[in-house]
Amino acid sequence: MTVTFDDQVERFADLYSSSCYNLLHYPQFYFFRAPMTLMPHEINIDRSLHDKVSNQQPSNGISVVRSAIFLCPI
């Protein structure tokens, strides 16, 4: 079984609220989860792939691909 970072965060994350009474508005087994979003490096890769697909010219059989390098801070 492989455990990824997001699985660990999902299992061990705590839910914080100013009052426990705020939880009364949700069903007993409600699954609290943050909305799925792409990380900055994933957004750049997605844009790069989109550029490659949109720059292809299938009509004459020649594909032109514009390459790009994205640097992300570590």
C-alpha cells in the first residue's frame, strides 16, 4: 500500500472552529475536505501541455511544438 502526502494530511488533519456548536449544522458523518486545486508547478505543466497541443498543425502532417521552461522556487 502506498501512502502519499495528501493521504497523510487527509487522515491526520484537524478541523478547527471557534465553537463545537458550529458542527451541528452538518450531518454526523460529513466529510470535510478542502477543494481540489492544482499546485503552482502543476498549473505550469498544464499550460505547457496546452500550448503543445494547440500549436500542432495536423493538416500538413508537420507538428510544431513551442517549448517552455518553468522554474519554481523550492
